[in-house]
Amino acid sequence: MATPRSAVDLTQAADLDVAVRIGRAWREMRRGASTSALRDYMFGTADDALDAGQMDTLDVLAQRPSWRMSELADALHVDPSTATRAVQRLVKVHLASRRADRDDGRVVIVCATDAGRLLHKNIDVRRGYVISRLMSAFTPDERADLAELLTRFVQQLDEVVDDLPDAGS
């Protein structure tokens, strides 16, 4: 049975300590030296290296044969113009292609190219290696707990973002 949730009080030393530790870990996952080395290992260091946004887009494109641009934007949780720019960058390096829908020329269909799918597969192998190495530091029960906690963390993050007050307030 799950532990009941409780309010967080950052004036309390225990809550503040945990919040600071989570914040530091989050920062290190985003910006730490290990993260840079890992990004280079995954996505390359040469002129044709992918950035995180390109990889996110390629990840979604590789999930099925083709996407309507509006569906891709929804899957990426971005507005259509952001999805269009992301796809344009992949098209430019021949990892994706765009075409008008055969039935409705107003609709843009996008898909990963063979080169895009091959690159995605190669990166997926490297990600699998990294994830399996990371998971080896935990017991099977801890792995399941970590997966559950990270899933809840992301869901809660989405809820928090949806409820953020205006920055000007």
C-alpha cells in the first residue's frame, strides 16, 4: 500500500533538505559534466550531432510509419509551429521527410527516413546500454519503485505547469 501523500513545508528542515537534494539532482541530470558526456555518447559530437529537440522529434517519428503534422505536435506537446521547425531541421539533415497528404493537400505528412530510422535504432541501442547500466545499481524492487516514482514525478510536473500563475503576477 502506498504511503499517503502529505503537504510539503519548506520551512521544515527535513522537507527543505529533500527538496534541495532533488533540485540538485535535477540540475545535475540536466547540466552536469556526466550529462554532457552522455549526450555526446548518445547523439554524437560532429557537425551532424543531434540536439535534444531533434532527438525528441525523431523518437516520436520512429514510433510509426507516418504522422500528420498536427498529430506530431500533439505527441511532442508543442505548438504546430514548433513541430514544423523541429521537422525542418530533421529534413535538412535527411532524417525526416515531408509531403502533402494524398487525400487532402492542406495536410502535411511527415515521417522518418531510412537514415533517420537507422540513426534512431543506433541511438536506442546506446540508450539501452546506459539504462541497463544505471538500473544495475538498484535491486529489482528498487527499479520498479524508481520507475513508479519517476512516472508520478513527471505527472505531477505536468500538473504543476498547468497550474502555474502568470509570471507577471
